[in-house]
Amino acid sequence: MNKFSLSLRIVLPVVAIASFAIVFNGYLSYAKFEKHLSQVELSRMRFSVDEMKNNLETGLRLGLQIRALSNAQEIVTSSAQKDRGVLSIEVIDHEGKVIFRSGAPVTEKTYPRGWRTAVLGRQKPLETLSSDAFFLMIPLVGMTEDSSGALAFRYSRDGHDRTMQGVLRALFPLNAIAIALSVVIGMVGVFWLMRGALRRIHGVEQYVDKVVAGTVTTSGHDALLEVDAAVAAAREVARVAGTPLHQSPAGGV
Amino acid sequence: MRLDRRRWLIAGLAGVTTGAWAQTKSAVAPTRGPYKIFMILFRGETPVEQGFMEYFRVRNIPVEFIVRNVDRDVKRVPGLIDEARRLRVDLLYVWGTPVTVAVCGKTGKIDPRKHVTDIPVVFTMVSSPEGAGLIKRRSSSERNITGVSHVVPIDQQISAIKAYRPFQRLAVMFNPAESNSAQSVAELREISLKSGFTLMEFPVPLDDRKAPLASAIPDVIDRIAAAKPDYLYIGADSFLAANRKEVTETAMARRLPVYSATEVMLRDGKALFGLVSPYKSVGQLAASKASLILQGKSRPQDIPVETLPSFSYIVNMSVASRINFYPSIKVANFAEVLS
Amino acid sequence: MRRQLYGASAKGFFVFTLLLMLFSQIALSIASWPAIKGQLVPELDQKSSTVAKSVALKIGRALDYGIPLDGLTGIDEFFGEILAQTEGISYLALTRLDGTVMVSRGIEGARLQGPLQSLFPGIREQTGKPMSLTVPVADRNADQRTYRNTAALVLQNDEIEAAVIHVGFDPVYAERKVGDLRYAVVIVLFASLLIGFEILLATLTQNFIGPLRALADWVDRMARGDFRSPGPSESALAKGIHARLSALAAGVRAALDGGLGNSPAAGMTELRASPLVKDVIMIRILTFLFMFASMLSRPFLPVYLKGFADDGLGLSPELAASLPITVYLGVMALSMPYVGRWSDSHGRQAGFVLGAILMASGFCGTALADNFWLLVLSRAVEGVGYASLFMSCQGYVVDNTNPENRSRGVATFVSAIMVSEVSAPAVGGVLADSLGFRGVFIVAAALALISVPVAYRILGAGSAPRHPASAKAARGQPEGLVALMRNARFVLIALFAAIPAKLLHSGFLIFLTPVILSKFGSSPSEIGRFAIVYGIVALLAMPVFSNLADRYRCHFAFVVTGGVIAGAGMLPVLLSPQPATVLLGILALGLGQAMSISPQLTLITRAIQTGSPDTGSGSALGVFRLIERVGGALGPLLAGVLTLKLGPVTAMAGLGMVMLVSILVCAVVISTQPREKGGLHAA
């Protein structure tokens, strides 16, 4: 039992680390890929969104306010229809109110945090992948502060999720196999090494017996000098004390 | 007796204090409408005024507009200033350099008796507020005036021309009697050296009274055509604007691509293309500044003089096909195309 | 004997485990690659399609205005702009309806012409579907490259076909971008090997090496004539030998009793269970855990902090980034004596747990903070936590070692720190890429909290300080400060060698490196990769140099040379501001510090001994450490101010100049001082 539980105590952490490293490795592949994928997807969406922005800003440049843009509804609707993945496109005025929309209505809660400050305030674009969709929001520049606004674009993440699932499906068996193999090889290896370790320990035990019994034949490199020294010291002390060291096989004196 | 005197003293003091306080308040401006805006125009109502007035209408801000036209006669201005004062207007709107200078005076030479220093003034259609001596710096006039400049910076104009199609030779036609025009030619000269294109100057000949000769226009254009420029540049020049039909149609007949810095030559003329400040937008921006002042949110000296945040690139496609000189694909896509 | 008993076996376990990890990860990465490879292509196809349709639309619009197809101008620039702004696309081409190329950008029309034309019928038939196009790489070359070509029809008036737009990309190139994963994998591999090593060391020591080593020590003691018995054996492995040795020892004691007529042996108290090295090795894993947690954020901390500067505080971004770091280092340095005292009186376990909880709260605060001052507060809390953790672990080592093996114990402690310095930033960088900055702080907090139950297991026994006096001395109260200040050599070395080195370390490595590299566009994982270089160089070079310094007795020369190398390495970036020169600086820093750290300590110790022999070396060293830490705390602040005035790249060179000038001053002044007996030059 003790040999087994001892091996286990060593195997478990070993296998745990190896597995963890494998999982982390797999996670890395997955995460990096997702990042690249998102970048490509967002750049594609950005392309379409920039086109809409240019169209809308032509009107804004004439001094019109957002709600006066007559072509805005058509721009938004036709863009949404072109690609089935588009969930919604909204044209927003400077106060954050939705003036034109195509697609499903969006509650403000699903907008990413801080969108007002970033887009309406600091006039910077916002691109995120949230738990339910891709979200792009870019400022629309008007002639006066209150004729500016923003364009909000939501795109389904189904395609993205499908691709990532494919990746996961491809990676998962590999990782599982790697872990399984590591566990098996780990256990076999540790048990085997433990056997060797025990053999060596046993060898030391036998050596001690032999030295104590005085039957060892010291032949250079097999000798365990420290044991020799210890036993010699023991005998010396006993001799000085005047009583010979009683010797008997292991376990007694 | 003593009590009475003290009471009168206190009442007097109170009255004086209240009066002084009320006076300062009115100098800043009341915070509620209906507001009175007195508009002094140079040559009648233009789309700038339309944009200006529309701004308030669309936002339901109650404004009473009192519109007066000097009909190109600046000498009528003092009389209008008196009228504005009598009507106790909240803000003055002035159009064009001559009127603005007459109303506000040049910095360093302001006469409170002649010029308006106590009523806020918003100006539009002043080509160069600094050149006209109205302000030293755009960030603050340091007095009771602010406004909108409608002129597109020269480097942006040159980029716009290059975007249509790259060029090496630019001809400029102008009225030498107008200071704005002379100034923009000077700017063109400077930038031609920096950007490495050739500038050819064609001033319109003047008569004995230093007025430009409209009859010389075809001749000038012929000479320009003979010099074979890549483009003909028409700046913010009132004389040429007044004669826009003749100028642009003659140029078109000679197959000269004409760039215009003002909107009117494109919408109401046959210029080929231009990067312009739409007049309506100029009016709207001016109105937004006026609105800040009327609502007491800012003083004129705290509002910078600005140009529009972005300009309109306009292309007259019918002219392009007539002279067979089409814009590059980029311009064809983002410009406002008039056909 | 040790080799036989546990040495060979232990080595076997280590090698086996590490090889297992190495191979499994390499094999996995190699196998994963084909699995992910093709997955990006569909998305790239879609992107090509979008671009093609959009370009076709634009050209169609121009045609609608009446511009004839052959009258279109500026298409070349237009395509060029699109190629520049859109990643992943290799070429754009406009062809007529018969396939002749009118304009192309990215690949010369001549090379595209042939392949396009032959593919054209297929393209016309299924416009919009990606097709493989093989194009020769150069005119006369036999080399070819295959692209995926997506086409879109240019329509006039939405109906009349007028021309065709082609967009192509190179799938191999795209895949290579994803395969850039390689670096991250290597980092993770390396880090996981190190972490695995730590955990394995702890486990093996606990279960295997510890008990056996105790036996070996016992044998050695017996050889020296000490026959006291340690307590009963805890390990099944050791039982057999333990029994035999007990028998032997008992026999000796019996002989003594019998021979001498009395029982002096009875008076021999049993040797108390030697806590020694086993427990000290266990402290390693704890140290490793909390150091790892605290270093995870190193690659991006200043960049993260800069983001809080927008909050209109009136603080420039550079100062905003450096202030929390300085606060952290300063609070940490100043609180050390107090938390040290606290853990002396309340026990190491309490000290550790307190530290872990404080540190975890600090991390949570940093992760969730919305405003700048909350952030600074969190960093201060973290600093106290770290100090408490550090002092408890250090104190534990001191408690459980005696002067002979103390340096070995301290070395174990220090090497755990170095290992985490090497592995944590890299892993932190990789995590930041995926989890975001805040996520990494949460992970760090989790790690800190995980160490609490581990601490309960390890520090449970023997956590009460045994040598309060030595603990105090090791903590270093600033007593005898005045005497030390009069010691010229001490002051010189402390001020002109040690402090600049710490300034450079915290100012450059911790603060400036992330700032400069992110300015050059590096991602957090890339920054982590750079940071790891320092740790590796220092780890490898330090033992070499300290051996050389001891052998050739040139400590002073090494301190000076190391300082010069570190300082000079900061300068090339001025000539060529790019990541490569920053890396050079990091290398130089690692090398220079590896050279000088150990000899510096020797010099200081000697200076203390010769110059102020009355001050206890323990407390004097404590003073020295305190001075060093103050320098370290000031580093980010100095770097921040320099960055504000001169920009980060010049700030880096500025710090280098500070180091160079100081070390040269130190060198010059000391060499002009008269030699004292046993002085620095005798070494």
C-alpha cells in the first residue's frame, strides 16, 4: 500500500501539472485564433460601416441635422438587407436618441459600456464583440455639435461562434488525447522510476546490514563511504567505552 | 426729519445699486426668449441667412428677426446701428467684410460712438477676419464679436484639386481691386512654391476708376486657355461671382476645367468642381454660436471664430462630360455630384 | 551515498517529468496546427467578397455618372489605399468583361493576366465564389503562389455588366499570421516547465527527498560521533534504513551506558526533529506562488495605469502611470519593518495569510477600479500585502535555519523569486492578450488566495519564530544608522552603485519597457517575451559571475563593469528607436546586474566590517536593503518625470546616463581613496 500511495502522491502533481500545461497550451491556440478571427471579421464590418458613414455625412455636410437626412433610412435599410448577418443598424443623434433604424430594436443596455463618452463625447469609434453580437459604433460628424451623431451597427456572432466551435471540435480531441497519454505515460513512468528508487534504497539497507555485520567487501566504488564512516565511528566509541558493540542483524543491537 | 433723510438715502442707494445691477445683466443678455436678432445684410438674403434662421426654427427657439439690407451701400450702416439700439436688440448679425468693419471697427481703432461695443455681434461671410483687421486671433476676438469664416484653408483646396486629378499648372483669375482676392492670390503663390506647381496669374483689367471691366472677361479667358493650364482657379471674388455665368460658360467653351472656392459658381454657374463651405451650413454654425450667446451660456469673446468642421466637395458632372474631363474614382464616390 | 539513496532517483523523476511536459506540449502544438489552419480562410473569403462588392459598387457609381470605363482615373491610387488599410488582401484588379486586366495593384497586371484569363470563364459563371488562382512569383521564375480570388461584377445602372473586380489573398500568408502563435507557445512551454519544476520540487521533497535526506544527514552525524536519534520516521520509504540506524545508534548508547557505568546517554536529549531544509524547500513553493502572482502584471502595468489618466485629473499620463508603482514600492519598503515585527509576534502563518489576503484585495481593487485614487489605494494595499508575505517567508527561512545552512536556505528562497521573475511576466503577457488586463489581475488575486490553504499546510508547524533575535537582525532595524552614514565606502557604494542599479531596474524594466514597447506597437504578450529575457540572462549569468568574482577576487571591478554595461546598454535606443534596441537594453541590464549584484553585496559587507565594525552586520544589511528599496521606489517616478519632459525613449537613455555617471563617480572616488587594510582593493 505504501509504495502505491507514495507513487500516487508523486504521480498526481506531475500529471496535474502536465495536464494543466496542455490545457493552457490548447487554450492559447484557441484564444489566439479567436483574436485573429475577430480582427478579420471586424475589419470587414468596418468596411461596410465606413461606406454608410460617408453616405450619411454627405448630407450632414450641408448643415442638415441627423433627423433631416432624407436618404438615411434607405441607406440603413439597404445595407441591412445586403447581408443576412446584420442584426440592426441605427442612426443616432447627438443626444443618443435613435432616429433611423433597420432591424431588431436594441435596448440601450446592450450597447457597450461608456459608449456615450467614447463615441458621442470623444468622437472615437468603438468596436467590441459582446456576448450576443458584434458591435460597431462610429461617430457621424455634423456641422454643429447638435447635428452630429453616431452610427451603431450590430452583427450576428453566429458565424463566429460556428467557426470557433469548429476549432474547438478540432482541438478538443487532440488535447484530450494528449492529456490521456500524459496521464498514462506519467503513471507508468513514475511507477517504474519508483521501483528503481526503492531498489536503490533497498540496496542501501542491505549495505548497512553488511557493514554492521562486518561482512562487506569494500570494493571501491560500490562502497558507501559515509555508512562505513558511521559504523566505524560507532565501533570506535564503543571500544573507547570499553564495551564492544553487540552486533546482530538488522533490528537488534 | 433725520429719519426721512436716511430713508431716502437708503432708497436712493438701493435704486442705484439695482439699476447698476440690471444694467450689467442686460449687457450679458437675458436668458429667455423671445430674442431679438437684428440682421444687417449686404446684398439681400442669401442661403446663409436661410440656414441661420432655420437653426432656431428647427429647435423651437423663439426669435424675432429684424432684417435690413444695405444693398451694397456701407454708408447706411450707422443709421441701422441706431435703429438696432432703439429696438434694444439682443444680438447683431452682420454679413460680409464691409458691413462687419463698419459695425465693429478694426481692432485698435474702435470708436464706441461709431462702432458697436455693447451688443454681441456674430459675423458671417468675412473671407479673412484677421486680414480685415477685425480680430488678431481666431481663438478669441477679445471683444464682443465672433463669427464664422467661410473660406476653406488654401492647403485643403490644393489637396482637393489634386484629388480630382494631379496637376502641375494652375491659372488664377481675379479682381485685383478686391483685397480678399489679392490676398488669396498671395496665398496661392506661397503654396505653389511649397507644393511645386506653377502658378499663372491673370488679373482682370481695371478702368480709370479702378473698377474691373466685365467686358474684358472673354479676352482674359482666351489668354488663359492659350497658356494651357491644368486648372483655372476662381477664388472668393465678388466681381467674378457677380459675373459667374459669363466666366464659367466661356471657360467651359474653351474646355478649361474650373475650380471654384465658392458654392455659388457651382450651383448657379458652370464651374467644374470645388471644395466649398455650403452657405446654409455657414448660417447654421453662426446660429449655433448666436444661440450660445443668447442663452447666456457664453460671451462672444469666449467663442472662437471658426470654419466649418468639414467642407463639401462638389462636382458638376454635366460640365465634366461636356469638357470630357472626369474626376478620379475617389472623388466620383465621395463628392456631391450635381448633374 | 546520497546519490544512491535519493539523488539518482530524484534526478530521474525530474528529467522524466520535464521531458514528458516538453514532448507532450510540442507534439500537441504540432498536431494542433493543421486543425486550426484552414479555419480562417472562410472568413477571409467573406472579407474579400465584401471588399470586391464595395469596390465594384464604387466603380459602378462612377460609370452611372457618365464616366466611361476607359475614362476612369485614379484607380491605381484608390486600390493602393484599400490595400494599405485592409489587412490580409494581396491584390486588387479591374478587368474587362473578357478578362483583360485594366488596372491592378499588389501584383503586376502582366503576371495576373495569364492566370486570370484562363480562369475567367469559370469566374464569370460563378462570380462571387472564391477560386484558386496560381500566379508566378516573378517573371522568369518557375516559382508560383496560389491565391484565392473572389470576383464581383461592376454593374452600370444596377443592371448592365460593365467590368469585373477581383480581390485576392494568399491563404498561406494568412495562416502564417495565426501561426505566429509559435512564440506564445514557446513562452508557455518554458513557463510551464519552470512552474512544473517548482511544484515537482515541492512534492518530491515532501514525499521522497526530505525523509531520505534526513537519513543521510543522520549518517553523517554519526560519522562525526553524534549518536543522538532523531524522532521516528514519517516515511515508509525510509523506514527500513531508519530502523537499522536506530539500532546502531541505540547500540552505541547502550555501550556507553554499560561501559561508563552511568548513563550519560540518558542525559542526551533526543535530537529534535530537524526541520531544516525540507521545510525551507516547502517555503519555496509559497514564495513562488505569491511572487508569480505579483509579477504577472509586469508587462503591461504602466500601460494599464496610463489608461486612467484620461480622467481629467490634471495629471499627465506619464505621471499617472508612475505614481501607483512608486506608491506600491514605497509602501512596501516602508512597511517591511512593521509587518516583519507583526509576523514575529503573531507567527509566520498569520503573517503570510494576512499578506495573501491584503495582496488579493489589492489585486481585486486594481482590476475593478474605476477611478485613479482607488487604484492608488489598491496598489498601496498590495504593497503592504507583499511586504507581509515577503517578511513572513524570509522570516520563516531564518527561523528554521542556523547560521551554517542559512545561506543555502536564503539561496533557495531567492531562486524561487528569480524563477517567478522569469516565468510570470511572459505568462502574464499571454494571458493579457486573451483575458484583458483586468482579467490578469483577477487571476493574480486567485493565485494569492490559493496560496492560503497551501500556507496552512506548510507553515502550520514551526511557524512561531524561534530566534526572535536573529529574526530581528535579519529584518534590519535602522539602528546604528548614524555610524553607517559616516562610513564613506558604505555610503558611496549604496548611493552611487546600488541605488542607480535599482533605479534602472524599476524605472526601466518595470516602468519604461512596457511604455516604450507599447508605443512601438507591441502587444502585451510580446512585451512579456521581452521581459523574460532579463530573467533568463540574470538567472544564467549570476552564478557564473559570482563564482568568477570569488575566484579572481575582482568584486569591485565587476560592480563597476556591470554598472557600465547596464548604463551603456540604455543608449543605443537613441540612435535607433525600435524594439530591437530596447531588447538590447534589457539584455545589457540583465548582464550588468548579474555581474554586479553578488559582488556588490560582498563589497558592502566588507565595507561594513571594516568601516563600522560595531554595527551588527544584520542590521547594517537591513539598512542597506532599505536604502536600495527607496531607490527602487523612486525609479518609476523618475522615469515618469523624464518621460513627461523628454519622451520615453530619451528617458530610457537618461536613466542609462544616470547609471553611467554614478558608477563612474563611485569608481573614481573609491580608487582615489587610500587603501585600507582589508579594504576593497585587497579583494
